[in-house]
Amino acid sequence: MRWNLRMTAAERGIWKSTEMRRQLADAGLEISAGKMSALWAGTPTTIRLDDLDVICSVLECTPTELLIPEPDKVAALKPAREVEATSGTVVTPRLGRHRSAPPV
């Protein structure tokens, strides 16, 4: 997912994180300067749904405008289902504790 807060806010005429922070406070969400800076400058690893609800209310947007899916990144992380070994046998990786050993 790509966090799109800054662009969504800019589309609504909010250019500075301090102004966004003030509008969030007016809506009942007090955010520290550090947390606001992190939300404004980068992608948060977590965000409370209540906070997201207030942000969407202030910006008059939906979560889909703030969270943009990136399916290409997901596909790049997906491991290959079958890997051919040099001996010509097909090795299917297992998830969990009891993983198969690599071919000798």
C-alpha cells in the first residue's frame, strides 16, 4: 500500500502538516507533532481506524484515496510455487517449521 495523505491534503488546499494537525485537533483528534510528521512525510506502519476515520472526515475523502494498493509489489514478494532443482526434480517449498531440505 502507498500512503497518499500529503497528496490528498494538497488537493483540498492543505499544504502544511501544521495546518492538517490543527484541523484534526478541531475535529477532536489530538496528534503529537512527531506523529503528524511521520504521517505527513512517510507511510505509517500502523494507523488506528478511529484516527483514519477522523482524517477522512477532515479531508472529506474515503480510505481508498489515502491507501493506494500496489499489486506489483505484492507480486514481487510472492515466492515461486515450484522451483526446479538441478537434478530435474520439482521441489515444493513448505511453510512452517518442518521445511523440506534443499536437494543435494
